[in-house]
Amino acid sequence: MTSALIVIDVQNDFCPGGALAVSGGNDIVAGINALMDDFSTVILTQDWHPAGHSSFASSHPGQAPMDLITMPYGPQVLWPDHCVQGTVGAAFHPDLRTDGDLIIRKGYNPAIDSYSAFFENDQTTPTGLEGYLKSRGITRLTLVGLALDFCVNYSAVDAARLGFDVTVRADLTRAIDMNGSRDAALTAMQDAGARIAV
Ligand code: VGL
Ligand code: ZN
């Protein structure tokens, strides 16, 4: 089986000091860099929103960050403005190795958020990552990065549903953890058939 490491959203805005900081987000960078040596294929994802994105609370008068609203494609948590295309916040953590094979950007559609590296949050619009992996004969994926309970979770669940053999290295992730979302994500990923390793 051919394997790939998928490094989810290790960007400044998800690290301490960033707009949507995940506690300890910077602590996983060294371990992820080291793990890259074990994989012949490394793919990085980058949350990449246009200014005024529909997932930003600032785009919805009267709403605050972390409010839950209903979008045409389903429920959506509203976030502080983050990972705006071309900003320092959208850049990878400065210590992260970026010498991977592919960088896949997501969340660029103004009307639809995209947690997963495979599909936008409408769960139908593909990012193209499935085709990239399958056309390269890659069947086994290891996922790391930020945030465990959102983008890692959605990516792992989609990958397992698409038939990939999925391992999440939980020790190389960190969670936002709102209202028990970390535990819920671990359950969702396991239910989908992903393996959780620590
Ligand atoms: C993420 C919330 C909003 C993530 C991205 O990378 O987990 N979370 N955008
Ligand atoms: Zn985002």
C-alpha cells in the first residue's frame, strides 16, 4: 500500500496569537516535521478564505463568533475572521516544513465553508484531493494537524468513507474543544472507520 501524510491547516491563525488560536497548536510542529521523514508523499492543506467569507461572524450582522447558524447546506459555526487569503494568519507556521508534494487550499468559495480536505461543507463539492491521491495509487493516509475537532475530523471521516485506510495521530493534533467537540470528533472518526493513534 502506498501511503501519504496529510498535514491539516498548521497555519498561524490556528496557533497561539492567531485569530482562531487552538491551545497548544504550535506544540505539534516539531513532531509533524519529524514524521514527514517517514513518508514519501506529504500533502499540506491550507484554510484559504476570501475576506468577508460566509463562515465569518463579521459577515452576519447581530451574530458573534462561535454562534451556530443554518446555511443552505446545513448548520455552520460562525468563526472570527481567520486565514484570509494572502495574510500572515493564513501562512503556514514559520517552523513547519513545507517541502511536501502538494498544497491543497480550501474554503475559497465565499458561500460555503470547507473543513474537509476532500469536500466543501455541502458534502458534495470536491476539492480534487481524492482524484489526486487515487491517481497516484495512494491508499493509506495518516492525518495530523489542526483542529482535531473540525478540519482533521471532517477530513478523516471523508477519507474513510472514500475507502482510504485512515490513521489519525491524535498526539500530533490539537482541538478547539467547544461543547465537548473533541470527544465527539474522536467518536465520529472511529465510527467512520478511522484508526486513532496516540
Ligand atoms: C478550521 C474552523 C474554521 C480548522 C478551519 O482548520 O479546523 N476550523 N476553519
Ligand atoms: Zn476556516
